[in-house]
Amino acid sequence: MRALVYHGPGQKAWEEVADPEILDDGDVIVRVDATTICGTDLHILKGDVPAVHEGRILGHEAVGTVWEAGNGVRRFSPGDRVLVSCISACGSCQYCREARYGQCLEGGGWVLGHKVDGTQAEYVRVLYADLSTFRIPAGVSDQQAAAAHLPAIETQSHRDQLH
């Protein structure tokens, strides 16, 4: 697949890379149909985020279609149109239970394009898919979903899952 790969401050390239694989039962693979670039991506490219190492696929927001789902995923199936959140949430740690998903203690938080390969690619592996991926309502285009990032859907989905 093709992906935008970071090679250090000011250095990036579209490259052929291996397709992502399911690594945990809670993962999904999403075929990316639309993606956005935010200020954080620009800071990474400038070299302002030293935790992002060379070889990392950038990006942490996307709209796409579930391609494959791990055996533990309950809310999504292949073919579902979804928003991939910029924040991954395990749903069980103290911070997730308090709705402070960015501080997830179980490997969530801001990980896509930071600690694991991100969304600026043809496919992305999404951790904790049941709480980190959100169904796009019928009638909402990929571009509308990507531009709005559908914060209301994310907020309601997390609330429904945790309470």
C-alpha cells in the first residue's frame, strides 16, 4: 500500500509499505477513504515531536470503511463506514472511565501517527476499535465527516459505551 512516511524534520515521502495487520482481537483494519491533516502533523514534520521516529506513517484522523475486524470487535463489521478518532481509548482504565481518553493508561491516547502507524495511508490498523472508531450516519459524505470530524458522534458513542 502507499503511505506518507516520516523521515525526520522536514523529510517525508509517499512510499510503498506493508499492509497493516490485526495484532489484537480489538483491532480493525480500515480502508482510508478520506483523511485530514491537523496542526499536530505539521509540528511532527517540523521536528517538534521527537517521540515520532523515522519510518512512522503519519496521520491520526480519517474516514474509511472497515476492511477487517478482530475477533473481539463487537460494534463493527467489514463494510461499515467509520470515522477513525484521533484518540484511542481502551475504555477500562481509570482515565477512560473518567472520560479522559487522551490519558488512556492501556496503550491508547494519541497513538496513531505517533506511537503506531497512522492514517495517511491506504489502510490503517485502529486499536480498541469499539471505542476508537465511530459509525458515520447515512447521508453524511466522507468529506463532510472528515471536515467536521463528527465530535458529537464521538462524544455520544463514548458516553453510551461507558455508562
